[in-house]
Amino acid sequence: MSTSILNADLHCHSVVSDGTLTPEALAARAHANGVELWALTDHDEVGGQQRAAASAKAHGMKYLTGTEISVTFAGQTVHIVGLGFDAQDPRIVEGLRRTRGGRSERAQEMSQGLARVGIHGAFEGALKYVGNPELISRTHFARHLVESGVCQDTSEVFRHYLTDGKPGFVPHRWASLKEAVQWITEGQGVAVIAHPGRYNFTANEEFALFSEFKAHGGQGVEVVTGSHTPPEYVKYADMAREFNLVASRGSDFHSPDESRIDLGTLPWLPGQLTPVWELLAHRIQ
Ligand code: AMP
Ligand code: MN
Ligand code: MN
Ligand code: MN
């Protein structure tokens, strides 16, 4: 039987970044939903990895280490998921620490931008939702603006306040594509382009992203993710074959109240793709 029929969920977030559940609660939820192979992929952080791996083990679930690295490419933010790397490798630990730097200053500037349109105290408001002081993110601002009645839901906050050109948006320079891929691969992991359907790239820019990612040693792409529509599953399955990349599957679950797709509930990977867990069989804990 093809190994693509495996309930693997290799993308989600805990309170260590911008999720609302602890690593332990996520592990329990993943297990209850039938996940067989799990990875916690907090943004720019590996601080939850030991807890996640231990909880996975307690539930009898297989585990791969994970993170989701923020990268600036062609003037946009791109996310690169790392899987199966050594979470104690000093190169990735230090690289992620540097990538997290500057989030606090950025958040202060976001708050000033929001104050200019009459929304005051957003920094302090967002901080109430932050589990990790080094990882204040737009998601925490979005939760605060929903809770304080400015918007109905977080996607409305992003549309009106937190995306390029809106009052709370502050451009930020993250890691380079090359750095992110190298940190992951130097630690024996596999780098995966996260939710490629979410970026606003032209076809040429998208081609450049895939080509440069390959050239730096990147090996995988998310095909089935909570961020893709069914036609995008097909498009990125084709791209995986064209670029000879292995395929990943992950819900990108953040919160029971916000996420459309729950852990472990996505469709299977399309056939004829090599699942990323085949490449990482020797790294599964
Ligand atoms: P940051 O790293 O601070 O720029 O925040 C990025 C996070 O914001 C992403 O990881 C998502 O969790 C969240 N996000 C981005 N765009 C949207 C959106 N349109 N709707 C809801 N959440 C979003
Ligand atoms: Mn997020
Ligand atoms: Mn992402
Ligand atoms: Mn994510």
C-alpha cells in the first residue's frame, strides 16, 4: 500500500508561537482525531519540541521535530517548514533566535499605526494573548481586536488592519531563503515550502521561489494544507512533480475557535507523490 495513506499532520501551532493550545493539548487533540504521525511547527521557535515529542510518545503517536521559519523573498513573507531536524543543533537554535529578534519593536510600531486610526492600546492588548514574550505576532493583535469588538473575526482584522498597506502593517525583514533552508538541512532535516498557494506571487516569482529553494537544498512542498483549495492541491501536486519535490500534509491548526480545518482531518495526499515522511523515515521518533 502506498505510504501516502497515513494520517500525518505536519503543521500546527501551540502557545509557544501563535496557537491557543499547549503542546500537550495539541497532542491529545491530534491523537483523538486519529493522527498517526505528528509535528508541532511553531513559528521561528523550537521551544515546544521536547514537550510535543514527549506527549506524542505518551499517546503512542509517531513524531517529527518541526518549525515554520519566516523568510523574506521577493519583497514578501514566505514560510518554510522544517521537519525532522535536530532541534538542539546550535545553528538552527541561533538562527531562529535571531529571526525572532525585532518582533517586539515591530509590534510597538504596529500599535502606533493602529493608534493613528483611533485604535489605542493595541500593543498592551495583544500582549495579553502572548504565550512567549519573544513571539508577539499579528495573530495576537487580531485576537485582541476581535475581543475588543473592533472586528467580528480575525480574518476581518487581517483584511482591514494587518496586511500590506493597512494601518497596522509594518514591513519586516525576516531570514533569507538560503539561511532557512540551510539551518534545517544542516540539522539533518527536510525543508518544505509552506502553503505556496497563499502568496501573492506572479508565475515568474513563484517559479523563482521553487527554483531557488531547490538550489539551496530544499526538498519538499506542502500540497495538502488547511490554506489550500482543492484546485490548489492539484496545482501544487503538479509543481511537486515538476520540481521533483516530496509532498507534505498539514492542517496549520492554530485554535479550536479560529481554524477551519482541525488536526488530522485533511484529505489524503494525492497518489504518485513521494510523501515527506518517506524521506524522513530515519528521523521519526
Ligand atoms: P506574523 O508572523 O506576526 O507576521 O503573523 C503571521 C501569522 O498571522 C500567520 O502565521 C497566521 O497565523 C496569521 N495570518 C496571516 N494572515 C492571516 C489571515 N488573512 N487571516 C488569519 N490569520 C492570518
Ligand atoms: Mn500563525
Ligand atoms: Mn504560515
Ligand atoms: Mn503555520
